[in-house]
Amino acid sequence: MIDYIRSVLDVVAESPFVPLEAHAKKGVLAVEKLAEAMEAYCAGNQSILEERTDEIDKLEHEADKLKQKIRASIPSLIRLPVNKKDLLSFLKQQDSIADYAQAAAYWMTLRPCKDIPEEIKEGFLELMGTSLKTARLYDELAGALYKLLATSFSKEEIRETMAIIPEVERLEHDVDVLETSLLKKIFENEDTIGGAGVCHLIGLVERVGGIADKSASAADRLRTMILRR
């Protein structure tokens, strides 16, 4: 039995799954930094916003290097417990989490947060908070994948992992609802914000909300990868 467990772990160690888990953590760290950047943006603290943007940029770059390492390792692997195409599709969606965090941070630096009503600032903070919850729950799901491999996809572990996915999707739906509400508030305040301000804030809504969307898409790809292994 001990030899069997070692054999399974050897396959995991030689596979892309260790860097894959690390890659997921880079994404959620980037989103956590983005939440701090959003607070700075709403408070008008440009220096903190720029600091967090630089930190997110570094995390996204580190995630890209891990992505390249994973992609390079897949073609040479003979033993892999999941379909290679499914794994690459999963990786692409997971990688987009850090990409959207980076894009949202950069977007905030393009235009200062002035003449924006408090209700809109509060809406952005709520949207950011729920997007962060979605990314953190997705990170928990990505961590469960390693446990699945270590137990050779036991039925109990599969069931526990699959139970997380609908929760990620539920949070993504909550983000969709918050996006719609926030967009309505933005348009209602067009006279105060101005046309350019409205366009800027719409872009920010899309980028922050995209984090939850990509988290849910990656969770869906993970489900497909497990079911078709």
C-alpha cells in the first residue's frame, strides 16, 4: 500500500499539477491585491493604487512563467491522469483570473476617482468583495485537485470537490447581479460623472466582474476534466 501511494505521488510530482496549484495561488493573490487597490482608488489614494498595481503586475508575470512551465511539460508526459486538452483548456481559464486582476488595476490608474457618488464607490467595493470571495473559493477548489490526484480520484474526494463548483458558480451569479445594479447606478449619475467617466466606470465593472466569470469558467473546466478523465 505504501509503495502504491508513493507511485501515485511520483506521478503527481512529475506532472504539471504542483505548478498548477501554485499558478492558482498567484491568481488569488493578485485579486487580493486588487481589493486593496480598489480601496485606495475609492479613497483617492493614488500612491497606494500604483503600488498595488505594480505588485499585481509582478504576480501576473510570475503566473505567466508558471503557465509556460506547465504548457512545456504537458507534451512530454506519458502518464497523465486527465485528458491533456482538457488540462490546457482549464489552465487557460485559470490564467485569466490574474489577467483580469491586472487589467482592472491598470484601468483604475487611467482616470482618478473624482466626482463619483458614494453609492457608486460602495457598489464597486461590494462588487470587488464578492469577486474576491469567488476567487478565494476557486483557489480552494484548485487545491482540492491536488488532493484528488494524491488519492487517485477516490469517489469521496471527487464528491467533495464537485460540491465546491456550484458554490463558485453561485457567487459568480451574485457578481452578475451586483454588476447590473452598479451599471444602473452609473448611468443614473451620468450628469455628475460625465460621458468619459461613465465609459471608464463601465470598463472597470467589466474587468472586476470578469474575475468571478473566469473563476467560474475555470471551475467548469475542472469539472469537465474530472468527469472525462
